[in-house]
Amino acid sequence: MEDAIPEGPFTRILVATRGRPWSERALAFAVRMAKAYQIEIVIVAVLTPTYVPEKRAAWGIAAATAVGDDVRRTARHVLEEAAAFAKASGVKYLCEMREGRPAEEIIKAAEQHRCDLILIGSRGLSGVRRVTLGETGNEVVLKAPMPVIIVK
């Protein structure tokens, strides 16, 4: 368990964004941390395939083979805005667009970029709504090998 906590200060943090208000709060927090501690941030947007009817699939639906161009354009725009914010704040940053299951891709990106902290926004749902709607943050917290901060 002690191996999960890095020695010394953090060197690189990953922040996941979708352009939603809760993601923007996480990005703002990441930029504040980056400025205060002179660390690099990795900004990740994950494209999630939609599901389409498929007769041969186990539950009658399957993931689409590709993410739509409109979704890709939106994610690119979100990353461009995040990059502009990071650049205007004077922090070192890297932006990346990934495709797949959000929690898995966030964790993979953090490992590949050797991030020692993940920041992720929370919609602030509680009780039954959180359980029934699911939350990427919950899965990241449970599966990530590095510390995770959920930003409200």
C-alpha cells in the first residue's frame, strides 16, 4: 500500500475533462496545483463509443465501430479550450484525446504518462442517483494505482 504514495512532491498530474462544469472545476484545480508546485499536467478527453442495436450481440446492443465526427470535433474543441487555459496560466501541459471506456482510458493515460496523481471532476450526485447513474470517478478511485482527487 505504501508503494502507491509517491516519495516527495508530485511531478505530473492527469486531469480528465469533458468540458462539463465539473470537469472545468477539476481543470482549474489542476492548473492551480501545477502553478503552485511547478508540475506538469496531462489533460485527457476520452471519446466513448455509442451503442447501437445488434442482433448477434449478447444483450442486443454493441459498441459502434467508430466515434462520430461531431463527438470528435466537440472533444477536440474541449481540449483546445483546456490547452488555452493552461497556456494562459503559464503551466506546462500536454493534451491527449483517447477512445474507449473512460475509467480505463484515464488510468491507462496516467500510467503511460507516468502521472503520480489523477484529478477528476464530480457532478456531486449522491445516494441512489450516484449508484444508478454510475460515475467514472468511482471506478477510477477503485482501480487506479496512484492517488485520485475527486473535485466537486
